Amino acid sequence: MIATDAPPASGIRLGGVAQTTVTVREEAASARHERDARMVMADFDQAPFTIAWEVTRACAYACQHCRADAQPRRNPRELDTGEAMHLIDQLAGFGNRPILVLTGGDPLMRRDLFELARYADELGLRVSLTPTATALATEKRMRQARAAGIRRVAFSVDAAEPLTHDSFRGFRGSFERTRSAIAAAGEAGLSIQINTTVCATNVGELPAMVEQLEQWGVVQWSVFFLVPVGRGAGLPLLSPAEHEEVLGWLSDLTERVPFDIKATAAPQYRRILHQRTGRTTGAGFRYSDGLNRPVRGVNDGRGFMFISHLGEVMPSGFLTLPAGNVRNLNPVEIYRHSPVFTSLRDPGALKGKCGRCEFREVCGGSRARAYALSGDPLASDPTCPYEPAPALA
Ligand code: SF4
């Protein structure tokens, strides 16, 4: 478990970190009022804040926790370039300039990737990329990504210790490759996000990662709490008490690091932040790359939508309930009206402990983990130890 606090940085670095943190937060605060007004108006019943599109499932790696169970070769039934362009047209129809995450597999395995990114950028979508750190992630390609309008790249790092990371990734040398790719992306002018999947195997690595993240100049650390789907079904979950401990540690950490921290598939982080500070995590956080944080909490199907390599629309990449296919239905209609999505956006439909929890609007529990562990996407999130307050008579 998290045995110690983050390792202390040098006095010089601590000074620099504190100053950067203040500057970033002051900048965020100065625009908060106007932004909050805009985001309160944002209606997750009408449009997602973020769309993740699995442009391919092909990937050279075979990571232990891959939700996609990625394969070495591209599936010939993937959306082709014409279908992909049409999809981008339709996504622009949401009208709210959602964030479009081009993900995989390894999106760099698609030859038309930058053509698609450029088109999405031209239509006003805010595009980011989650490449795999293979030999394809060169500085040249990172510069092409930037030129195509991609604003941010997210790389996966699952440990501070290279051997631990490499064993997660199933590829010796992966950690060094990732470090090179991060440097290449930085040289190309892309902002950097790091995604870390946490389970019982690597949770002890988290404190040692903090200093690395500072050195890499990341803008966001997105900590994914394992959802046991795909190859990740074979990994050990944290216990409910461990989830609470790690989320509490992250909430303390967020006060003293120069990057934003986002908990993915752990909306109870918002409950913990709310209990501790009266605010919710990252609400309205603004970045210079424009990939801001929403004021309201995003959850599977609620402010978030996933499109598979075959065009299936799902509430998230971890909640693999197809609600329709973009080959024959408009994704805007699927998001707004399919029963899968509308039920997930209704806190009154939640069952068990989450259904009677006073934090169900703020949190609502991980719908993906509830589904993975119980088969019911509206069941309680079994990894939350919180006991809701008794209802008033
Ligand atoms: S019981 Fe459910 S809604 Fe309440 S804090 Fe836990 S996960 Fe969130």
C-alpha cells in the first residue's frame, strides 16, 4: 500500500513547484467564473464532454491490463477512412466542441491518423492522442501530430521502476521507449498527460512516480483504477479500504504538485474531495491546451462516450454495453436517446447503496466496475466503502 508520502524533492525544486502551482491555479481561478457559468449550462443529456474513439485495436504491445485485448494486426472491419470522416462530421454535430481522444490499440498504427485528426480539428473538436510508446512514436510523428491540430498526448506509465512497468507492458525496454516518446512529444510542443492503471500489483509504486511526473512537466496525471475487463480481468483489484486510502492520498497530493490529478473509474474521488474540502476535483480546471476539466463530474455514459474500432457506441471503454453502431445510427442520437445512456444518466435509477447515497449526483459510483463485477451497470460500486447517511424520516 501507500507506505510513505511522496519523496521530497530538492529545496530548489520545491520552490519552483510551489510557484508554478500558484501561477497555474491563479490563472485557472481568474477564468473560473465565466467558465463555470458556461459549464453549468452544459447539459450532459445533450452532449458528452469527452469522446474516446478507438480508431484501431491494433497494437504491438500486449499489456496485462489492456481493456481492449489489443491485437497485433488491424481488423479489416475497422471503420475505413470514409466512414471515419463521416463519423467526425456527426460528432461535430453535438455542437459543444467535445474533447475527442484518439485512442486504441495504438492509434499510430492507422496511416490516416493525422488526416483524421486534422479534419476533426478543423471542425472544432479538441483532439488528443494516446499513442503506445513503440518505435512509431518518433519526434517526427509527434511533430506531425502537433501540425494536425492534436493538442495533447497521453502516455501510459504504470510504475516508477522500469522493470515493473516493462512487465505490465509485456515488453522489455518499454519504460525507456516511453521516456523517449515523452521527450519527443515535449520537443514537438505537445502537452503531456500520463495515464497510470492502479491495481494491487503496482500501487506501492505511486509515491515514487510523483517526482518523475514533475520532471517530465506533465499537465495531468490520470490515475485509472482497474476495471476488471479485457486482459485486466486477470489482475488483482484494490480492496474497498485500499481504494479509499489511495484516493485520500491523491487528494492530499493534489494540493502540492504542479499538475492536475484525475481519478478515472473512481468517481468516489469527488465524494472524498467534497467531504474534505467542499469542492470537487479538478472542477473547471483550465489548461493552455484547451482540454479543460468540466465543472460537473463525468461518468460512463454521462458526459462520456466511447466508440469502438468497429463503430459500436458504448458508455465507456470499460463499460462495454453496445448502444448502437455509427454505421447505421447517428452517434448523437445514440448518446441522447438510447436506453443504455439515458438510464446511466439518471441517478434515480441507481440501485443498492449508490441508489440511496447522498453523493449519488456528485459520484454515482463506477458504473463500469459495477457492471464488470455484478453484470448490472446500475448496481452499487462494490469498491466504495462509504456507508450512506440514513434517510431522514
Ligand atoms: S456509495 Fe456509491 S454513490 Fe456513494 S460515494 Fe460510494 S460509490 Fe459514490
